Amino acid sequence: MIPCPLCTGHATRNVYQSDAAFLGNMTHDSILFTLELCLTCGFVYQSSAYQPEYQSLMSQAYAKYDVNSHFPFPDRSEKNTAPLERILAYGRPGHESPSILEIGSNRGDLLYLLKERLPQANILGLEPTNFNNLSVPTVHANFRADLFSNRFDIIIMKHVLEHLPYPRSVATDLFHRLNPGGILYIEVPDLQLSLEHGAEDFVPDHVSYFTGETLADCLDQFAIIHQDRSNFLSVVATHRLSTDVREVRQSAPSTTLLTDHFVQFDADKKRLSDAIVTHAKGGGSIIFYGISYYFNRLFKELLNQGLPRERCFHFDDNFQGTQEPGFGLPRLSPFADDGQSGAMIVLCSNNFRVQKQMATHLIHGGFQGHLLYPWSNLVPNAGQPT
Ligand SMILES: [Zn+2]
């Protein structure tokens, strides 16, 4: 058994296991995927990720991460503007041309938006995948502290830390690459919020599953000056000075609460998967709203459960093509005046606030079918979003 990567404790409880998961375009059943909960510090981690088979699968899967290339650049949606405003609010170092490093910069949308607002800034992206439509200076590499001899005024790591097996050593490397007075911005999924809102549970490419408490434990060399849990979990942190007193967590981790959430999540997922497959097998239409990475994974899982793909369609506000690029699903408008009043629409986002915005858009547009929030709720005849 892998000891807890955060506190090295050996007392753990299994909270999830599955012998099949979807990575890239294939199902992989050669690995038993397992999540463990550390009974000492409350950290949840994928213990199956610490083996060579997993690492070779993941390097193949990451090579295919290109779904964003179908959307306009730069993406000015909340997923970039919310971090942008938080970084600008706290990341104002004394001089006029701050150096900014984003680790896992993807296409560079956020760096591009930062450069618009801080024209004197020196920006650099680090991105292991081989996107070729980049609009900001980017090095294709994984983050290693020894890649750089300099330090940065702002370091950004958005939806990256959860993919890494040894987050504590990453935090130490980040500490040494951050200028004194500089800020670190980290954003990860919030495990507790995701489970409570039925947004996501096990994701094969996520190794570390943080809560506010365990992320703070991981970053214990830093002083956290801002935390936001409104949809994902984000923190702004600076170097902790030796005079700073760190609050020591007094309460025991809520292990029962987390395991209960996993059990409830599984039950909801089964119930709602069955509802989708049954609706389609009965001749009803299923419209997947939002065709990013979350949709790809969800759709593959549902196909595996017998979903007839000829009853499936796509719709996306930002993608106007007639065929969705992953599976070739035809576009079908979900609005009532297009004659789709019996359709079931699946809100494909792992962000529950985005799910609500999508629902509001549909209802104001006159949608008359069944709305499905994976995996929390099915709203018959599109009532008000809950
Ligand atoms: Zn632990």
C-alpha cells in the first residue's frame, strides 16, 4: 500500500475502486483504479497512480489533450476571468514588469489575458502537450525546478496539481522558484464541493483530490492570503515568513463525511445513468450540452453502459460546427420551437455554477424537456434550476 503522499501516514481507507476507466479514446481495464483516504490527515489520493502501467497510460492520454483547439482564442469565459481578477487583485509586485510563469498553460488563454492587462509583464507558459496553435511564449516541458535559474513574481498552476503524484515536493519546488513578495496562484477541483454538488468523483487522470484543509497542508511553506471555494478551490499564497504563526488544524478530518459522499455519489450516478440510457432506448433524444473534456469522458462511460449513440446529439454555445469533433454527434438545438420538447439534455460541465448558467440559458430560451445535472439531479420539464 502506498503511504499517504501528504503526511506519510499508513492508516488509510479505500473509498473508491473500479476496474475500468476511460483515458484518451480507449477503455483501460488492466489497472484496478483505487482511491484511498488517509485517516491521519484526510487526504484523498489515487493509490493506483503510483505504478509504471498507470504512468505509461497517462503519457499516452496526455498526448491527446487537444479538445480546446476547437474553440475561439482567447477564451474570455469565467474559467479564465475569475482567476485573472484574483491574480490582479493580489499579484502587484513592486516593479512594473513582473515575470509570470504559468505551469500547464494549455493554449495560453490566461497568460494572454494577463498580458493585455499588464503590458509590461514578461510571460512564459510551460505546457507538456504539443499544442501547435499557441499565442504566447511557451516551452513544451513538465515543470522541474531546475529548468530555471531565475525566480518569478507570479506563478500560476491552474488544474495541474491534482494530476501530480507528489504534490508536497512540487510545493517545495514552487517555493524556491517564487520571488520573495511574489504570489502563487493555485486552482484545483474541490473534492468536498464536487461530491456535494454531484459534479465529479473519480477522474482517472487526477491523482490528488484536495479539500481546503489538505491543500493548505500541502502548501504549509506558504501563507495563504486568499481562498475561494465558490466553484473550484483556489488559493493565492506568498512565502511564509518565519515569524508567521501557522494555524494548526485542531479538528480530526471528516473521514466519515467524505466516504458517505462517495457512496451517495455512486448511487446518484447509477440512477441518472440508467435514466439517460432508458430514455434513449425508448426512442427519446439525448442532447449533450457542452462538448469539452468532461463531455468526452461522460459520453464514453455512457456508451459503455449501452447508450444507443444514434439517439444522441450535441449542442455548444461556442462551437458552431454541425458535427461535434470527438464522436461526430450531429448538432441539435434544444429549444422548444425546434420541436425538441421531449429531449433530455445533459449539462456537461464539472463546474456546478456553469451547470446552473447553462440551465438558466436553456430555460430562458424556452427549453421544454428534461434537464439533467450529472450526477445530482433530474428536473422534469425544465423547472427552475435548483
Ligand atoms: Zn495523510
